[in-house]
Amino acid sequence: MIHPTCLEVLATVQSAFTREIVPRLTDVDGRSTAATIEHLLRHIALRIEHEGQILTTDIARLTGLLAKAVAWRDANGTGAASLRAVLEAEARASGSYRNLGRAAERNRKVS
């Protein structure tokens, strides 16, 4: 069984769109919309290449910020149990892929 990468699937969609759909468009609005779609497909392809690192960097930054918030709340006696629980859960989950769903769930717990 063949398992194409996201980039390969996207390249196939992009190629089919450019080869099959765009030539059939005759009005300016349709061609303009097609150009926008082609631009967005290129943007997504570039974003896929870097998304994992962007998320990893962002999560590391936010984890550091949460640790500082815990320390500040502890020092001011305002309680940091919910923040500490999030950091502990994050530490237990290290090694698993941190997707947007997990990040959103973590944000809901802190709120």
C-alpha cells in the first residue's frame, strides 16, 4: 500500500487543479480566484515543511512562560495548582506529538 506524504497529496491536488480546472476558466473573476487558490496551495506546501518546528518552538516558549507564572503565583500566594497541573501533564506527555488539539485542551484547562 502506498502512503503518500502530505506534500505529495498537495502537489497532486495542485497539479490537477492547474492542469484540469484553470484552463477551463474563461472569466476574469474565475481566473483571479484560481490564482488565489494556487497561491494558497503553494503557501500550505511551504507551511507544512515548517509547521512542526513552529509548534514545537511555540510550545517550548509557552511552557517556559507557564513555569514563570507558577513561580510568580507561588511567590505571591495566589495558588498555582491549575498551572502546575498543566505543566505536569505536559511533562508526562513528552515524547508524544503535540498537535493543535492538545494545545487547545491545555489552554482550556488553564482558563
